Amino acid sequence: MLRAALDILLPRHCPVSRRPLLADEPGPVAPEVLRAMAVCGPDYCSRCGAPQGPGVGVVAACDSCRAARDGFGTTEITAVGRYTEPMRSMCKAMKFGNARDIARPLAAYLTQLLMDRGVAQQVDVVVPMPLHVLRRFERGYNQAELLAAPIARALAKPLLANAMRRTRGTERQARLSPLERRRNVDGVFVVRPAFVGTIAETSVLLVDDVMTTGSTFAAAAQALKTAGAKAVYGAIAARAALDDE
């Protein structure tokens, strides 16, 4: 009764389709939005997470990541799908529109993929990509942590939400060229001293919302390995290309 009353007084709206959500639609987005998502299946690039065409299978490198000759410092990256609609609008609403609940279905998709691919059995701890303290204060939350928390619970792995920090503020990667992106995040991540012992000799699942060139992932993975991590696996909501920004 309380929910029905609230739906009348303060009707919930889907942040993607903008239509009111009905009482029997408890999710954060409209069901038709989720149905329109092209969730990655058995055809994908294990190096960067990019979905591949039907029948391609699992490839070790693809057109999306072939230019990254040194890789991303990760053993494997899992992505829900490409950064196209409606995934693009979902990620933007979660990141910039305070639509925090969108993390729940995205985390559920990621969890299932991690289990299906055997990654869940390989990782020991879950670490979200950190935001700079000022950006987190401005936004009020870290979207990567919103994704990482339910994944850690579902996999029964420790969530090390504060294990990493950014040493300085950076420009938003979407505004920069590939070379500028690498320079922008070079040396920007460190593992907090209190977590070095916890990170050492573990396989880390590093979680973020979107990956484009992979510069941010590579810098964060390097910081984790410097702290002693034996392997870093990636989990992202969307794999973007440069022209997807």
C-alpha cells in the first residue's frame, strides 16, 4: 500500500526511456530497455571484453584492442556489452544523472558473465576503480563502487572499496586523444599502504563502468601489480570505441 501511494505521489520514471514505471515494474529501468540491450554472449575478445560477431568465438585480440600492443595489464576483461544504445544512456544516467540503481542490473549481468567464463573462480578480491576525492565529493558516489559492491556479494569475495586512490585530479578521458589519455593517468593510481598486505599475492577483479582506450585500466592494473597483486582481471559495464564518446 505504501509503495502504491508513493507511486501516485512521487511516480518513478525510467531514466532511459523517461516513461513512468508501473507498480509491477520494480526494476530501475523499463523492461523494454533491458530487452533492447545486446548483452555479450559466447563471442568476445578476452583481452578487452569487446563482443564479436556471431560464430567468432573467443579471440585473444580484436580490432578494438589490436593497437594496444602492451595490453592493459589484465589477464582478461569481461564486459556486458558495447557502449551503444541503450547501454550508453544507462551508463550516463548512472554516472552523471544520480541514477544509482541502474548499477543493479548491470552488476547482475556482469556477475553471470564472470561465473560463466570461470573468472569468478580465479579472483580473490574485488576493487572498484577509484575517483579523485574532489570528483567523488562533487558526484556524491563512485559509480564503479556501485557496480563492484553487488558483484563482490554475489561472488562472496572481499570488497576493497578504499584500496586504491588517485594521487591527483585528471581531465575527463572522454575529452582527450589516445596519447593524452595515457599521459593523463600515468602514475595517478596508488594502493593505500594499509591495503598492500591484503593485495599482495592475490588475483584482483578491477571494476569500472566504461573502458575506451584502456589507459585508465592499464594505469590502475600497474598500481595493483606494484603493490604485489599476482594478476588483475577486469569487469566493465561497457566496452567503448573512440567514436562512441
